[in-house]
Amino acid sequence: MVFLPRQESFTCEHCGASVEVLLNGSYRNHCPTCLYSKHVDEKGPGDRQSLCLGLMKPLRIDQHSKKGWMIVHLCTVCQKEMRNRSAPDDEIVGFMQRESERFARVNPKD
Ligand SMILES: [Zn+2]
Ligand SMILES: [Zn+2]
């Protein structure tokens, strides 16, 4: 019997998508569709030490020279910021498009 720790599918609390586990062995804690996450880790990815369990909103995407795309999450409950490595099937482009559209709306040209 194969036991994979911390691999569980879940339903996204933001958009309701059902999120399947990644098959390449790395675990994920955020929704690939809307990129929302949940505040379950306290000090680092996967420690599951947080008692907050607040919804974490994707703030921005950073590019890390070694780790690739990093999603910066902000907890909507305790305001903690966490960085997470993105997964290959994350909708990074869609997120950036939504962000730039939002930016264009709040900062209209003239
Ligand atoms: Zn979602
Ligand atoms: Zn929190």
C-alpha cells in the first residue's frame, strides 16, 4: 500500500472548483483556477501548523530565478503573507489578465 502524506483533493472555498492532487509528487494548497489558497501552513509550505485556516487571496505573481513562478498569498483573516511555488496547471496567465484588467479599470487612461 502506498501512503502519500498531505496529498488530498479539496473543494476550493473561493470558486467551488474541485482541486485534484498533483501527480508529480509535489503537494499543492491552492486552487489552479482562481489561485486562492487556505492558511494552513505557519512557517513554511506543508507544515500544517497554522490554526488560522483563513482564505488566502492571491496578491501578485513573482518570478523567482530558481523556483519559477511564485504566488504571493495574503490571508484574508490574519493578513499574513505567504509565498507559494505555482503548479504547472495553475492559471497564471488568466490571473495576470484579470489583474491587469482590474488595474486598467481603477486606473483609467485620462
Ligand atoms: Zn478556486
Ligand atoms: Zn491567516
